[in-house]
Amino acid sequence: MIMEPVVATLTSVLIGFLVYNIYKLKEGNKSLAALLIQESFDKAVLSEKLKDTLTIINNSNVDDKDGFIKFLSQSRDWAFEYIENAQSMMLALDSAMKTDDPEQIDKAYHELMKLLPDEDKKIEEL
């Protein structure tokens, strides 16, 4: 007979404890659900920003490649022009040397030396 009230009390305490734990778990789940929703939103925003950044990087790489190709093309054109000028001036110097005229040789030599960069110009006085 004493056991019945003790069992009833323990059952009530156990039920109260379980109800309290269920309530706490429900509140924890609400917080976790809110965090999950926020994390999903943040992931979507970061994913969109990443796509935008990759698009910008890809576009800039294309622009850089186009600029580099243009630079190579211009450099090649300038090199061919320089070679053509050097060859014509060398031929002029060769022709002047065949005439044995010191003034023509000097003039052709100085014209050829103008092709050198400024720090390499060492024109000797004839």
C-alpha cells in the first residue's frame, strides 16, 4: 500500500521530467531549424557571389590574353620593321664603302648607329 503512492509519485516525477525534456528538445530544434535556414540562405548568397567572381575572373583572363596577343603582334611588327631598316642601312653603308668617299661612309655609318638604343650608341669620330 505504501508502494502505490511512491510509484505514483515517481511516475509523476518521471512524466514531468520527460515533458520538460521534450519541451527543451523542441525549443532546441526550433533554434537549429532557424540556424539551418540561415545557413542555407548564406550558402545561396555565397554561391551566387562565387559565380559572379568566377565570371569576372574569366572575363579578365580573356581580356589579358587578348591584350597579350595584341602586344605580341605589335612586337613582331616592330621587330620586322627594325630588321628591314637595319638591313637597308647596312646596304647603304656597304654601298658607301664601295665608293671610298669618306663623307658618304661617315653619313651611312652614323645613320646605322641611330638604330642602336641610347645607352649603346658609341659613335666613334672618323
